[in-house]
Amino acid sequence: MIQENTRFLIVGLGLIGGSYAMGLKKNGYHVDAIEINQLSIDYALKHDIIDRGSTFDIDYIKEADIIISGLYPNMTVDWITTYQKYFKPGALITDVSSVKTGVVKPIQNIIRKDVEFISSHPMAGKEVSGVKFADDSIFHIANFIILPTDNNSREAVDTMRQFADILGFRNISELTVEQHDEMVGFVSHLTHAIAVSLMNTNDNTHLVEYTGDSFRDLTRIAKINENLWSEVFFLNKDNLIREIDDFIQEVNHLKSKLEENDKDGLKELFIQSTARRKLFDR
């Protein structure tokens, strides 16, 4: 469990890693960071987001009680594989990846027996990246998902629940890897695919002077990190392709109401979508 003297190491000071560091530091915990971009380290130190930072320091790894990988999914696997030899016995390691297939099993297959990897996913973010946009308040309206497997202890699960409580997450839940990736395939990956597709439907840049909030809200997440999200899409492609097929079918269903001049049928779709959307209002 997390104690007052627990030392955290954040590997990768992006938006989520930086926001984690900010929230932990505000709550009085010691936070170190490893980040390849020296400017990000300088920013985090200047703004009191971390206690220490380095582009690489083995001592940070050796001293950490809890290590959080804020790296891309494949990089998380590679980093843990390479540097686990320096982990403190008893250390707990987690990640922030938005897809778990290709991450959890490979890591748990190679992880040392005297340390523990338990995956987690903060369902939070912004359409910007980098530690300069760190903001721990994004967690206060967000869900936190823990993904325990048969290889995880109850203590590790409880520690991650405590971690989420410290950062002020609105809701904490547990899912299997399969349940998680199916879920994010719909609520996250499909929504990003829709936003990207909408912006790429045609060259709509000339409409910038005329659009309203509906277009801006729907396409906000189309401002996307091409390296991260291409990796995520491919890792979860089976779920995403199925969700895209279902979405196309539903769009064609709506299209058919127009083609058939079925006004009542169209209204029913609007009524159903309104009722379902209300369930997500906070």
C-alpha cells in the first residue's frame, strides 16, 4: 500500500504522466521522472511538478516503490523488459496505455517474480500533449480502470485503488483485458476514428468561419497524435473494425429513413439517442 514515504517514478512526462506527477506532488509524495526531452524535465522542475528529473538515471529506477510508464504501449513493453533488472524488490509497476492487448500479457510473462506489474487506464485526457499542459484536475471527472489478472495480488489491486483515490478519480472499476479493449474500442477508439473520418471527408477548412459548437465538439479529438494513435488502432484493430462495421450499419439505417421519407422512424432514432446520451450526463 502507499505510505507517506512511497517514492514514485514517472517514465515519460507527457500529458498523463505530467498530470499524475502534479497530483502526486500536490499530495506530498516524492516524484521522480525519466523523460528523454530535457526541456520537459526543465519545465516540470520549474513548475514544481516533480522533485527530480533526468533523461536517464538508474538510481531513480532502483529507488522507486511505484513505477508508472507513461510511454506508448510498445515502448512500455520494451522499457520494462530492458530495465526491470534495476527494479527494487517489491516494486509495483503500472502503465497508462489505452489498449492492453499486446501489453499486459507480454509484460507479465517476463516480469521478475519479486516485483509486480498491474495494468491500469486513466480515462482522461485532452486534445493536446506534453507536460506543459499537465493538469491533475482532469482526473476529478474521470474514470479509472484497473485490469487485474490471475498474476496479480489483492494488495496490488488495493494499492491501485488507493492511487486513484489520491488523484481524485470520480469512479474506479475493474475489468479484464478483453473487456477493457472491447469497451475502449467503442467509447474511445471508434470515436476517434469517426472524428478523423469526418475531418477527412473533404477539404472543409474553408468552413472555419461558419461552424458552430456542434462541429467543434464532435471533431475536437481529430487533433490527434499520429504516432500514438496508429499504434493504438493496430493493437486493437479487431475490436475497432467490428465497431466501425456496426457504426456504418447504423449510419446506413439512418440514411434509409431519409431515403424512405420515414419521418416517424427518424424521430424514433433521435428519441433513442437522446435517452441514451442522457445517461452520460455528469
